[in-house]
Amino acid sequence: MHQRGEIPEIVKLPNNRIRVVRRFHKFTREDIDNAGLGSTMGDFGDLDTTNEQITNQGYANCKLISVEVDNRFNQQANADNPVLVKTYETLTDSFVEITDPQVEFLENGSKKITKIYRADSGTTNSNTVGTTLLNPEADPSDGITLASSKIEDNTAYAELTEIYLKGNVVLNVSEDKVGSQLAVINEVFKPSNESSYVGVNADGVALSGYLEANKEKSNFEGIPTVSFTFLKSNAVLSEQTDMMGSLEVTVIETFKPTSAGTTTPTLSGFTLVKLEESDVAGIPTQKAIFYKNNAIISESVELVGSEKAIIIKKFKAEPTIGEALTSSGITLAEGETNPYTIAKKEQEGKAGVEIYTYTFLRKSILSVSQVFGDGLKKVSVEAFNMTEAEVDGELLEVTTGHLLISRADTNRNGIKTTTFEYQLSSSFVEDYELNGLKRITLTELSATAFTAQTVGAKGANTLDINLYLSTQEMDNGGTIKVRDSVWIEGGKLSTKKVNEGDGIYEVTNVFLGEIPTGDEAVGPVVSLEEDNIGGLKTITQVELQNASEGSIVTTTTNTGGTTVGTPISEVGTLHSFTYPGVVEIDQETLSGDGSTYNFFSKDLKLTAPATAIIEATVKTFFKTTTAISYSSSDGLWSPRKWASSESKGIGWHYSPFYISQGYRGYRAKPTNASEGYAQTIGPSTAMNGTQSDNWDMLSGKRLYAGTGYKISCTGGPENPEGNEYTLDYRVELAFNDTSNVNYYKHTEVVATIPLQVPSTS
């Protein structure tokens, strides 16, 4: 990249400054792509002497302030490459003016001088607004002072703009509303005497008849000023009328009233109640507050006990019973007198600005309270403006008898009242139902209307706690209101027990209100119903129990360690049982009549099975599972294998034989096997172990002398005699409880097998 021509463009600037413009050509697109653009264009503030292409043509203190790529030469000369233009300008670390000062003359003839400087980016200015003089060495001083200072720094250079003005210059005169009055506002730069400044109008003429109303620091077009606001004296800045309840209140705010300190402000039909210092938009004023004469401030209704009281607050005049009647909305019949009297008087404020608050009440009973417990039957009546005879008459309407036992003057929130205490002949009665549940009949008196309670609701007071409301009657028509209530204790009303067979008892309990602690079901609940009898909640619960009033579902462990449950019933019965037959080895000597030789025979002997009726027990269980478990000590009688036998040997004429046989329904006697060798003729040891001349015979076959043989019988069940077995077992669904749990009936037949006669062991 090369500079175009050997001599750059040079411009002479004020204050020994120059501007140098260098143009470079013959660079490619790659020189200004994203990777090379930074090194090609350089950085603001780079010195012109850095990387100079022509010796001694880098100028001191000239720094880069502008870089651009110019394509205009391409279009004019049809060149291939654009031109890179770099502009340098003399910059130092001190601000130097770049133009001559600009002088403007304001409307009032004052000068406004603007000076513009440049320096290195980051250079600061030490001149102070309001203090620094334009010509500090002038004698005498011309008073032209720095009014505004602004630095704009674009990182290439810092440019400082200063504005100088002569002190006490009015920069602007304007008019504006302050409240309802027109004010004149002067914006003054560095006033010579703030405390005695005299304002001017838009023509620069001194104001006449105006007083300074406000003074504050301000800013006019970036120049710090003091803003003076001028108003004419006795100017009303604000007049506002509002309502305080029903009372009309007028507030007047006046600037510098001419009567201040000499006379009291007045307003026709109103009384001044307060005079104080205030301000409107920062301007000090005299604030006068006026109340409408003889006006009602407020009317309200409040309860005093059970009676509605009329409360009237009035300014400068006492409220009357006529005003109370009007406020109540009551219309009197012809000849009827006003029922209201003054119950309480209150007054506030100094003379001439009094505020009266009166409370009006009719002749009435304010409260009725009763004392229960310890057998006391008392009622206390608090009344306003009533005699003993009048209170007695009210009580006669609701009680069968009462006796005045005390009378006292009392006070309710400043209202004089009288409290009468009576002994009543009746207030509550306590008795018990046939089932032992408590019942209370309660009579309540009150000056206020009673609210109906929910029949069936549970009581929470001392008398009716944990009782349920059975019936209730109210009379809210008279002066004294009456409520009669009957409360009944909750609990078990009835129990019914029915034998359903198989040891099951169906127990039905009826409860009032809720199921008491201790009366919860012990067995499965098969029915649970809630009913409402005259508003009283009843619960009917049906459960299944055993004869001992326990659950029909219990568990126990048999002698074998298995959890089987406890039978709800055990009943004797007769049950068929088949004793298994018996297979055993039998030996016998067979001899012919007059024969020379005898035979010693070994063979199998069968004792046939026998079916008998034996005593057994039928056990009934209820369980929540279908799993079978046996309560008998020896488990289920169900033989899975019967007896079998085999005999083998060598018969006469060396004829071998083997006989094997099974015996359905039979068991083998223990230790039933025999083996050995057949004897020879002559003195020898025979199969029976004695010396004999007998021939040996096995399973009906004569054995060849001297040959071996074997006979045995094995297998089959154990001898059942004396053992306890389960002979039968059945499971069936019995019922569901209210929680949808299934219960199953298990029926088991158990027997201890008696000895077979005669014994076959």
C-alpha cells in the first residue's frame, strides 16, 4: 500500500496547527477484509511520524482523527483500486482554540461569547463555571465569567465548548400561573445581589407592585441560573371548598396578604377556625380554613348495647332531638312524642369554634345477661331512662317469676344507665334419659335478637359442651328476646344382638351424634348408616362378634407352629374313615398227610382295608385370606403312596422267578423283609432258622436247594391310629365389610383316629 504522490495535502489551521491528508492506493480487498482491516486503517491518535513512507514527511504532534476508503477515484479514472484517506491534525494534551471566539449580542445588549477548543482524547478542563473569568488579567475586571462548559470526546480527540457571560444578565423572562395568579419569572446568570434583586418584565423594565415570591437554583439552556418568581401582594393563589362529612369547608391560600398581622380574614357565612403558614408550589402563603356556620359535620348510628344510638356532630350549635328524629328516619304518628333524649354530650374546640357531639337514645333495655352454673338462676338487665316498674313489665312477658335483688347506677361509655339484677325462678333444667344420657333444657334471655342454631350441632359452652342440640324455639318479637333450647348428650342409644349361627352374633348399635371412644367396633363392620331424626345425627353400626363379644377373626398357633386362627365354633360330628389295609410277610410249615417231606413256606399276607364311622370335629374359621392352613397336629390325611412287594429266587429245575406287585389302599408293616439260601435235604438250617428236613418254598414256588432268595414289602402311609388329621377342608366367600374387605369362611373337619379293633399295629 503506497501513498499517492510524494507530497500530502496540508492545511494551515489557527494557533499554529495543521491538518495533513494522506491518500494511499494500490491495496487489495484482502487489505481491508475482517482480518486485515485493523492494521490497514490504524487507530485514532496514531502519530503521523509513525511508519512514514517518505523521510522527514511525518509531522510532529499530528495525530490520526479520521480514516475512510474513497471509491470516487475508481469511478473517475476507471482504476482498479480505491483510495484510503487518512486525516491527521495537530493535537496536544492541552486544549487549543480551533476557531476565533463567536460573539453574540443578547436582547438586553449583553455579550454571549462562545469558544471552541481541541486536544488529545481524554484531556480535562480545569476552568470552573461561575468563577473563571474570560480576561482574568483585565484591570479593572470586565466581569465576563464562564457560564457553561461542555466536553465531547469521540476517542479521536476531545472538543471543549465554553460560553462566557457577564454577571447579573437576565437570560429569560417568562410568565406562568401559580395557583390562580399570573407570576413573572426571571432566569438570571450570576445575579450581583440575590437578596435584593429587582425583577424586570419582558421589555427589561423593572417590575412595579410585585414582590419576590420564590427563589431557587435553576438551569437555562445548560447555563446555571437563579430563578426568581414575582407575584403581586395579596394574591389569592388557591381557594378550595371541600366537604368534611356534611360540613362545607373552604380553604384560602394568600400570598403576602396586606391584612396579615392586623386583621382576621373573613368569609361570609363561615367562621375562621384555623390560620397557619403554608405554601403553594414552594411559595409561602397564609392558609385560612373556614367552616360553614351551624352546620352538621356528621351523623352516624352506633349500637349502645342492643339499642341503635343516633350520634350527631355539629359546628357552632348544639344538636337537637328534632335533628336526631330526622336522622333516624322515624315518622311520628299524630300526637306521638319524640322518643329520643340526649344520652351524652361532648364538646371540643375553643370559644367561637365549638364542635358539639351529642348521642341520642330512646328509652330502652340495652343488654340482658344470664348467670348459669352452681344452680344460680340470675338475670342482669341494663336499661337507659327506664324505671324499675318498666323493666319489671318487660320481664313479666318472658319469665314465670322473678325477684329484684339489686339495683345500681352504671355507666356505658359515658352514658348514664341503670342495672337491675333479678333472681329467676327458672333458667335451665338438667335431667337424664332412660338410657342414662344427659338432657338440658335451657332458657336464654337477651336484649338483642337471637340467631337460630343448627339442630344437631355440637355445643361448646359450659352448659351444653359435648351435647347436641335437639330442639330450639325463639321469640325475637318483644323487648327481651327468648330462646328455649333442648340439648341431649351424645352416646349409645341402643344395642341389639342376634345369633346368626356358626358362632356368629350380629350386633347392631345405634349412636347419637358420634361413636364414643370405647364403643368402637371389635369385629368386622358389615353395615354403617347415618340418619337424621329431627335434625339429630344418628349412626347405626352393624358388626359381627363371637360369643365372647370379640371379633370373629382371631389368630392362634397350632402345635406345629403354624398360624391358623381361632375357630369361631367347634361342633362334633361322625365322619367316614377308611383304615388302610396291611401287607406283611407270613411264614408257615406245610406238611402232607403221611408224607415223607414237609415244606417251609414264606409268602405275603394281606389284611383288607376297613371303612368305619369315627368321631370328628367340625371347626369354623373366618379369615381375610383364602390360604388354607390346618389346625390338626398331623396335617391333612391324604396318602400319596401305597404298599408294594417283591419276591425272587431260583425254583426247582433251576427255574428262576421274580414277582413284583403293588397294593392300592394298603400300607406295609415296618421291617418286613427276608433273604437267605434254600436248605438242602438232610440236617441243615432251613428258612425258619432251625435244623429240619423240610423243603423251602417262596411265594408258592419250591426253591432249589442251596440257592439264594429274597422277599420284602414296603411303602404306603404311616399307621393313622392315634394321630390327629384334617379329613376335609372347604373355603367360600362369606361377606364384605364396609371397607370392601373380603372375609372367607373356612370349614375344617379334624379327627383323632381311634385304634382299629383288633389292633393291626
